Amino acid sequence: MIKTILPIFFLLCGLGNADAQKINIGAGISFGGPIPTEVIDSSSGKPLIGTVFSMALSFPINERLSFTPGLNYTFRGLDYSQSFTRDTLYTVEINGTSGKVPSFYTAYVNGKMRLHYIDIPLLFAYRIWKFQALFGPYISVLLAGRDAGTVRVVIGSGGFFEDYNEDFSNYHALRKIEQGLMLGSITPVYRNLSFEIKVSRSFFTLYNLDKLQDNGQGLVRMYNTYVQLGLVYHINKNQK
């Protein structure tokens, strides 16, 4: 991944030195997470406030429209939990005779997601007075992180059978390259400083579903959806 990203970074730097009218340096926060396409009973998620550091170049196309490719670092975090109950049969032995006894089990899932991404937004900026509307696709590359937790299974009402505990990791099933759509705006605040807001939504599911193990609830499709807020400093190369 790094071998792919570094050439893009140096290409943007080279283009910026040669042709870009502005260089935009920004920092801010992000909030959001993977949004499921259907409601999952007894599940919850607590998104963490992430960090964003960005660099973008501005190449004018005409008086109002410009192309603004960028390179961002983003941190995304989420704590999640889920519980569900299922009927089952257990084998018991009484006086040397074994048989199946109907029962149920309840599974309690708790996990943490801590992910580091490099985002490459390929946006167009349309200027309306001093305000700019942003729109275009983006590509995100997963650099590192973890998506892991524990599952505790309680058989019946608990007490007769021992609880079963198991660690799990879904990191291998995460989509390592993500594509999506990004919309936003840039509003001037003071001189070369602006306030920026962006909303992004992935085209594809967070997980490669063929690599994800079904935990008994079925495989639910989830799409990364985030809001980014930040400040951007514009370096105008034509400014004297």
C-alpha cells in the first residue's frame, strides 16, 4: 500500500510546484461509522471522534470551476456490541443414556475498531461568490489498525453449563481499498483561513462478505458514512 501511496504523494507535490494555483493545508475531526442497510436487533455502536490531516491542490479549469485532488490521513474508531438468542439442542447423559435436550443460548459480542486510512479525494470545487461547493469521488486505503473483540456465550439461563468465551478478529475481512462519493463546502473565515465540511459515503460494503464469518445473525451490509469538519489554510501561489 505504501509503495502505491508515496508516488501519488510526490506526484501531487510536483504538480503543486508546477501548475497549482493554491495549496490547501487542513486539519480537523471526523465523525461517523459503518451504517447498516437494515436494523440489527440488540446491537449498538459508539463512534469515536477521529482526526483528519489534509493537503489539497487547486487547478483552475475556468473562472468558477477547479479540480482539487488531495491526500489525507484519517483515523476512524468505533466501539460496538451485539447480543442475540438462538434455540439449540444439547447432548446430556443421564444414567449412562445420552440424549438431545432442547435449550437456547445467548451470545454477547463486544468489539473495538481502530483504523488508519490514507484518503485520496478527487474533488471539483465550484465557486459561488466566495463560497465553494465540493463534489467528486474518493479512494481510501487502509494502512493499519484492528477490528477485534470477544464473544461470550451463555447456555440456557446460565449456571448449569459454563459460559463459553472466544476472541475474534475481523480485520482480515475489512475492505483494504474503499471507493465512494464525497460532497462538501469551503467557507472563508478570515483572510487565507476557511472552514471546511465534507460528507462521504462508500460505494461498497465495509467488509468483504465472503471473508466474514456469520456469527448467527446473518451478514449485514454496512457502508462507511462520515462527516468531516476542519480548518483549511490556503497558500495562494499568485499572491504577492
